[in-house]
Amino acid sequence: MAGDRSSDTDWEVIAVLKRDLFGRIEYGRHGDGAPITRRLPREAPWPTRPLAWFFAHREAKALRRLAGLEGVPALISWQGGVLERSYLPGKTLMDQPVTDPAFYPKALALLHRIHRRGVAHNDLAKRGNWVVTEAGEPVIIDFQLSRCRNRRGFIFRTMAREDLRHLLKHKRKNCPQHLTAKERAVVEKKTPFAHIWMVIYQKPYRFVTRRLIGWADQEGRGLRR
């Protein structure tokens, strides 16, 4: 169960991990406590602030469903425009691509466990959302675009398949010699959902944040080294 601790009075910012249209993510600690991460939709530009709150609420909902599951952050609190979650150390695929084929079956197993809880991530093409611990275990972060479903209907199954396809795309890029024929077929067959997602979200988002504003997504970079 998420707690109620989101006070700014004892909060120390160690680094800003991400700044975009949906606010800011900070890495820091309360007093002498362990380092955690904070999502701040209240810091989003006012035109996108309602959407930022919506996405933060989505992440909180997903993390509640995934409570106790190893390999995902634990929700600490969500109140007052501040979402706090545990920090899981490691290196992202952005920082260090994983060429060890043993990693990918473990990542697939984690993804299956997430899906069995009724959560589809929807943003696993982003290498920064995959973290590898020192022990070589997979971690998945940033559930703001996730969808939660009690029933595994067509839409949920399609989103879950896209999660899988993006994992296999990372495998194809980092250790292609270990990609099976069946996995390659999954990678190469885009669903209609993938095309829609790219048109209505991914391309416009990247154009605005990278070209027009110049905001960077550094969550998981540097600190995880």
C-alpha cells in the first residue's frame, strides 16, 4: 500500500532525471532515507498539466497492481501532484546494451508476470525503460503510459503483444544471432496499434520535445552507472 509521504520540507534533490511535457522526475531522498525517484506532474507546463496528472495517476494505478512484484519499482506515495517510487539501481539498455542472451528469457518472464497482473506497459521501445541490475536481472520502469485491465480482451492482448515485440526488437539489435525464427516473425509483424501509436503519439511527441523545446529524457542514465 502506498504511503502518504510526499512532503517537500525534507526533500533533497540529487539529480533531475527527466524533464518533458509531463513534468519532471527527480532522484533524491527524504532526510537520511534511501534514494528514491519523484515524478512531478504539477511542474508540467499548464497546457499539458491535466494530461501529466492523468499519466501520473496511470502509473500509480499500475504500480499498485504490481505491488510486491520483483523487477518493478514500488509505489511509495501519490498525492499532491507528487508520485514517489522506489529507485532500482542498474544500467539501462541506453547506457549499456545487453549482449548476453541469458538476459532476454528473464526479461520475457518479467513481462509475462506484469501482463498476468493486468498491466500493459506500452512504452518498452524506449531503451531507458529497461534496467539491468548488477546481477543481470531485468527491471522495467516508467509506467506512465501503461494500461490496466481486469479482462484480457483484444485491446489488452494487442498491447501486451506490442510489449513483447519491443523486447524482441532489443534482442534483435543487441544479440541478433540468438533471435529465433518465431521471434523474428513477431518483430517483423507490426500490429495496427503500433502504426496508430507512432502517428498520434510518438512522432509528434519527439518533434515537440526534441526539436522545438530541446528537453531531454535522462531517467536512468549516468546515475545507474
